[in-house]
Amino acid sequence: MNLISGFLLVFVLSALQHWVSGRKGLPWIIPVPLVFLFIMMYAYKANYIDSSVKLWILSGVGLLLLVGEGIRTQNKRKAQLNKELEKMKARDI
């Protein structure tokens, strides 16, 4: 696995993370980074990643991006719900 395919994997999983994180609840942020870690460990054990430095770089960057995307999506969802709640309160008054 070269660097380009590693970052492509992060990109695809980031899109999945964005979709999954839009669901209700914080535990939905956790599964996609775990899947990413399992894929990276498999790639290292199967010698698709030839050095441990590449493994650490790809894993670190990937985890930061995936967790950041999950938290950002959760915050965006909360803000949208609060905005809708304010609209509903304004109509009631």
C-alpha cells in the first residue's frame, strides 16, 4: 500500500464517517476509526505497508482526520437542532 492508496482509504472512510456521525449519539463516531485501524494493521501484517514509519504516519493522520470529522459533524448537527428549536420557540410566542 503506497501513500496515495492510504490517503484514498482515509478519504473514503472520512466520507463514511461524515454520514455515520450525522446520526444521533456520540458512540457512532467510534466504529469507523476502529475499522481504519484494523485495515492498517492488516496491511502492515500482510506487508502491504513496508515500514513502521509509514504505518504510524498513515494511522496518525487518518485517525486525526476521522475523529475530527466525527466531532465536527456532531457539532454541526447540534447547532442545526438548536437553530430549529429556536425557530419553533419563536413561532410559539
